[in-house]
Amino acid sequence: MQAVANSNELKLRTIMKNAPLGLIEINQAGTILEANLYGEAWLKVIRSAFHIKDDNLFILLEQIGFTSLNKIRNFPQAEGLILLNELVSLSLPNDLQATQKYYTFTVTKFDHDCIMFSLEDITQRHLEDKKRQDAELGKAIAQSKLEIASGVLHDIGNAVVGFGSYLTRIRRSVDQNSLDNLTNLTLFIERQQASMATAMGSDKAAAVVTMLKGIAQTQKDSQHELRKYITEQLNIITHIQEILAIQRQYVAGNDTQERKPVNLRSVLNDCMAMLFASIDKRGIAVSLDLPDEMPILKGDRTKLMQVFLNLLKNSIEAIDITASNKLITVRIEIQSPWMIVTIRDTGNGFNEETGQALFTREFTTKTSGSGLGLYNCKTIIESHSGSIQLTSPGLGQGALATVQLVTEN
């Protein structure tokens, strides 16, 4: 029986010696009693960087500015978890410049004279998280507005060039960072807990199992969250790329005056894609009622898109961001030979006097508007032998835009 216990203890020590995180055992005074390979390597780096030869871990931690040292020294309980994944930033000096490293420390007190430090170098993950956060701040740059004035389609900014490939590299790195070794170590030690209790005491054995379980779960949760954030960012990048593709399509056709078959359903879907960021930011619900089967409409696709972008943007901007009822309804109705597009919103609406002047050149209700938007819309629709109307029951009661276009059949 003693031989089995000794064999199990040897296995456990071998596993801990080669564990993929640093383990350093000290006594109450801070004297280093034992360390695994990872821990020894870390101690060697710290001693070399700060020119310290002392075997007291507390002295080493004081030199590197470890802020939770007093919490460890003054821990009042006989045993228990003192620190869990405490983030520590170290500036390690070298010949040329300081190297910034990031570690997490978990400290467990097993008994009155045995304290175990576990540490992990998370520099790469920490820097990746920081870059991801910086990239999220850059999303605002990607919220581009497509302004088409006097037949010119302005391109949205390319603030996210290369962002997609960068995120893909991060995801690949995360996928390659397997936690199997740590998980297997945890499961093995948990299975060996009874043997460990014989060798080192039940409390110590339980504390080791609890500590490793906590570390494994924390690592698993962190990796899951990172994957989720990367997927969300990649989805945003995909959406931006779709918008750029739409823009290139319409820019390419901007100079031609030739009337070609136009799928108005596709035009409206493209408009909604371009305005998605504004709609989502304001929390506006959108209802689309667009028939799958559409009659043939010949026209200038770019000019028609300018009209519907303008009308939709007006509806978005008319809805107060604090309003409780925020809805835009877009419908296409076929009444041969007419195709009727209606855009209804629950925005601020307007009075009769304003309604009569909306399509007048240089009239605007916006503080920074040029007054050419609706005037140009009317000109474009009439050049397609159609009509456009804007009506409202009154202030605070929303508005309705109605566009009628003639079809080929």
C-alpha cells in the first residue's frame, strides 16, 4: 500500500513539475521551498532582470512592485484562497529597452506554513485583448455615411482595412491554444485526490484540486469569451465588406444615363444594408413588405437609390432616440402599371405649412442641411415619369413618403 502511495506521489510530483504554469511553494516567511520547471524559469528571469539573488519570494515581489503582498502576508485564516487570477504587469529591463510582460497570480494557503503561488504568462492574450478593444473603438470610424448629392456617390471610409485578416489570425491563435493539458491535469489530480490525501493530507489535496479546477475553468471561460468577441467582430467586418461591395456597384454605374431593368426590391435591401448602423444605433425597428415577384422597371439604378437613401435617412433622423415607439415600415405595392413604394415612420412629423415647402429648392428643416435632398428626389422621380409625396397628420405623429413609378408591363 505504501508503495502505491509513493508511486502516486511520484506521478503527481512529475505532473506538477512539468505543468504548463508556474508553481512556487513558500513558507509563511516567504522562503522558497520548491518550484516546478515553469516556476524556476520565471524566478530565473526575475532575478536576472532585477539583479536579485535572494531566495525569499516576498523580497522578489517587493522589487517588482507586487501590490497585493500585504494581503498575502496578513491573510488571517489558517488556509484558503488568497488571490485568484490577480493581474500583474512587469516591465522587465534588458540591454536595449524594457519588455512589458503580463502575468496572472493565484495564491493559496494550504496550512500555517505552506503557501502556493501559481502564475501564468498571459502577455500574448492580454495584448490581443487590448488590440481587440482598440479595434472596437475603431468601429465608430467604420460607421460611414453614404451621401449621394447631385449624382455623386461618396465612398465610405476604409478604416477597417486589414482588420478582418488580423481578427482571423487572432482566432487561429486562440484555436491553437489548447487547454487539454491543463484539463487532463485537473482530471488526473481529481482522480488521485484520495491518494494525495494519504501522501499530503486531505486538506492539502482538496486545496490542490480546487485550485486547479478554478484555473482550468477560468482559462476555459476566457477562451470562450475571446472566441465570441472575435466572431462578433468578424461579423461586423463582413457587413462592412458587403456595404463596400454595394458602393462599388453603384459608383461604377453613376456616370451612365442609360435606363436599364431595375429590381426595386434589391435597391431597397441595399439601402437598408447601408443604413443598418444608424438604424441599429437608434434602436429602430424596421418592417419590410417587399414582394418576391417584381414587375420590370427601367430606370437609373444609382439615381433611384439616391432617392430611397434620402427618404430612409429622413425617417431615421425624424425618430427621436429616446422615443418609446420607433418603427419604420417599407412596403411595395403593385397596382399595374404602377409600382408604389411607401415609407412610413413614427417620427416627429410636420405641420401643413412645412409639408407644402418640403420639395422647394433650398428648403430644409435641418440646421446643417442644404435643402437639395428632397428637391433632387423629386427631380429624379419625375425624370422616371413618376411622382413623390410626403404627408403627415401633424407634429409628433410621424410621416409617410409615397413614391409611384411606372412599370414596363
